[in-house]
Amino acid sequence: MASTDIVVVGSCMIDFVSYTSRLPKVGETIHGSKFVTNFGGKGANQCVAAAKLGGKTTLVARVGDDIWGEKYIENLKRENVNTEFIKKTDNSTSGIAQIIVSEAGENQIVIVAGANAKLNANDVISAKSAIERASVVILQLETSVEVAIKTLELSKGISILNGAPALSTYDLKLLTLPTIFCVNETEAAIFTGLSSVNNVSEAETAARHLIGKGCNSVLITLGPQGAIYLNKDDHKLLHVSSPKVQSVDTTGAGDAFIGALAFVLANQKGVTMEMAMKIACHVAADSVTRAGTQISFPNAKILPNIK
Ligand code: ADP
């Protein structure tokens, strides 16, 4: 079995995106102008983001027994992700998102979790040795809470839980088990019940709230405003800004950030959190200058340019 630095347990989704002049009304059929398919799902995105930077990565996931499942595994192999713990699931479709984007930038999205909903604690136990050996383990909430908690219990290195999609009621273990609890502004508001988290000061309030609930450390990404970090030991707020860029498509920015953060924490022993976040902000900001999700993530050539 290949040794592995970063293990991601999470989702694989295929995005079917149609571009139209406007959104269709109920029962209406309209013509679109363009159609693209993208490999997505937060788990796979974060794994590919780390792999593109040169990370040794393993993804624990499920795809369907359809053509998309095969295509997804091929895509991951092309990105040098270890796919030995990706199960093709009998009588299941792969996870898909049907997305319509209008010229005004509005969208309609239907998500069918398919095989992702069948990822379970036994799948995590099958990957136990890889999870235990990983320096960094990453999870999200597009797969079940049971899967997240089992993985966190097995992890011996740094664990990052990306609380996305957010939950307003949840098992407190989701906060207390991970080394880093990482969310964006919207998710921070949902997890804390605060009415708004839109700037550094409101994010600090949210982070202190989450530390109060038992988090070891909290990282909140703030779009163009970068990210903040707070840990329970020194309670000192760290704010890292993001480089100013011409934004083209911010889809997957948070996934690029988390993949890059994990890559740095796994590969630069003793790196400061400030430096790891600075690199993650650069990688994520670079990804928003290009369209698409996984295809917009930069490769290792970006790293020496980050000072
Ligand atoms: P999510 O994609 O989960 O909503 P954010 O929007 O907070 O996450 O973005 C994650 C990271 O991506 C930010 O911390 C920042 O580094 C970078 N980023 C996102 N949008 C921009 C932008 N417009 N300009 C520069 N950096 C950005």
C-alpha cells in the first residue's frame, strides 16, 4: 500500500452545468447556449487541490456503478490521487449536481448525492491504516456525520474538518474532535447562530464562540478579505489577507484553500500557521482568476513565487 501524507474522506460529484439567457419557469423548456461537465464534490476538490501542489494524497469516497464513476476515478488517477479506497457502488448513480446558470448570474441547482450517501463508517475502517499514518486528514459534511466522526476518531495527525454544508444542530464532537475546524463566513454564521459574519471583527466573534463550544482551533475564510485563525491555547487572533486579484470564478475557492493548507502542514514540518494560511490564500486567490473548479487550481509552480 502506498504511503500517504494527506487522506481526504469525502464526496465526488459531477457537475452538469447549462448556461442559459434566463432561468426556466416551472414546466418550461428553454434553449441553453453552452454545456460543460466539471469534476466536483468538496472531498475530491480538496484532495485534487493538494495533489496538484505535489501532495501525496489518498481519497476515501464512493462513486456509482455508472460511466461517471469510472470517469471520476480516471480523473483522480490523472491528478496522481491514490484511488484504492474509492468504492464503485452497486445499484447507485454517482453523485451529480445539475446546475443552470443564467446570464444574470442566477442559478438553479439540484444535487443528487447518489453513491456519496452510502459512504459509511465501515468504508472509513477499511482505510484505517492510511488514516492513522496520514500527517493530515481532511473531511467535510457532504458525506454523513457518522463518517466524519469515525474518521476524526481514527486520525492521529492533524485533522481538518470543513464544516460544509453547515449544520444548525449537530453533534458537538464535530467541534471538539478536529485539530482545525474550518468554515467560510456563511457557514460560521449557521454553526454559531450569529446573524452575520462578514468581516474580520464578526469572524473573530464567531471564532471565539466556537472555541467556547469546545473547538481546538477555528479557521474562517473571508473571501477577498483572506482568513482568520484562533486557537484555544493562546486565544490570539491571526488575520492573513488574500492577494488582490481579478476574480473570474470563485467556485471552489474554499476547497483550493483547504487543499493548500493541508499540503503545507503535511510537507513543511514546523511551519507556522501564519505561513500556511498565507500560502493557502495565495493558492485560493490564484484559483479564482480562472473558470472552473478543479481545473482552476494551480500546480506546484506557484509555490516558489509566494514570499
Ligand atoms: P468558499 O469558497 O468556501 O465560500 P471563500 O469565499 O471564503 O470560501 O474563499 C476561500 C479563500 O479563497 C479566501 O480565504 C481567499 O484566500 C480566496 N478568495 C476567495 N475569493 C477571493 C477574491 N475575490 N480575491 C482574492 N482571494 C479570494
